Amino acid sequence: MDISLIFKIAGIGILISIFNIILTQAEKEEQAQVLTIAGVIIVLMVVIQLIGDLFNDVRTVFKF
Amino acid sequence: MVILQIVGIAILAGILIIVIKQEKPELAFLLSLITGLIILILVLDQVGVVIDLLNQLAEKAEIDLIYFNTIIKIIGIAYIGEFGAEITRDSGETALASKIEMAAKIIIMILAIPIMLSLIETIIKLIP
């Protein structure tokens, strides 16, 4: 689960930076901004799900 | 061994973060956050094994479990508080990080009050 997740997020990051470069050359800065926000949102959803898993594990292990 | 897995993940993620950092610092921060979460989840299983062992020992020694449970809760609070503080410090918000640490200390202090009270009572009983 873990290594593939890191590769996925890194892949998203690299893809978005490449698309941003392409979009800025095509003089579409606003679309580049929207693309960056979309990428951050996708990664945030993964992060929030992972934080939820961590907190549930902590709750069970430490008997909160 | 778990430690090999953890070190491998950390080094790998460090390299990927450097790659992403120039273009997208926010994604680099999210990647470091995710790596921290993964490593914490991996380590949590080991901590669970230790806590179960301590539980059995506490039952054998007939220590009443109330204090033992609060100690485990305190460890959990420290565990998560330290993680949150380091992540916010990593993102550059040192002020927020110190606030989290202060809050964690206060919560631990509140949890530790019953233990202190019972300790003081036993001491008073000992004094003739």
C-alpha cells in the first residue's frame, strides 16, 4: 500500500508541474493555476483518508 | 525487518520531494506529510504489541488498570502531538507547532492529575 501511494503522489506532482510548463508556454496561465489547485485537491483527499486511518489506528492501539 | 522498509521509504520519499520541490512546494509538503503518515502507521503495529505485553504484565501484578490506561493514553497523546507539531514546523509554521506542543502538555497534565492525587494520598498514609 505504502510505496505505491508515494509513487502515485510523486507522479501526480511531476505530471502537474509538466502540464503547468506546457500551459504557461501556451499563454494559459489561469488554466495552469486551476490545474495546480486540482492537483492539490486530489492529493489532499488521499492525505485526509490516510490521516483518518492513522487516527483510527491510534484510537484502537492507545485505547482512547 | 520493519526498519529497513521504513528507512527505504524515507530516503525514496526524500529524493522525490526534492524533485517536486522546485515546481510545486505545496505538493512536496503533502508528499512529506504522506510519508510521515505511512511510517507512523507502520510503527503503530509494533507499539500495539508492546502495549498488549504491558497489559498482561499489569494484570499478573494486579496493578489496577486505571492508572495503566491513563499512562497509555498519555503516550498516545504525546505520539500524535509530536507528529502534528513536527508536520506544522515542517510547513514553516513554527508558532503553530509550539501551540500544539503546549496543548499536548496541558492535556497530559490534566490526565496525570488523578495519578498524582493517589500518589500523594499513599504518601500521606505512610507518614505516621
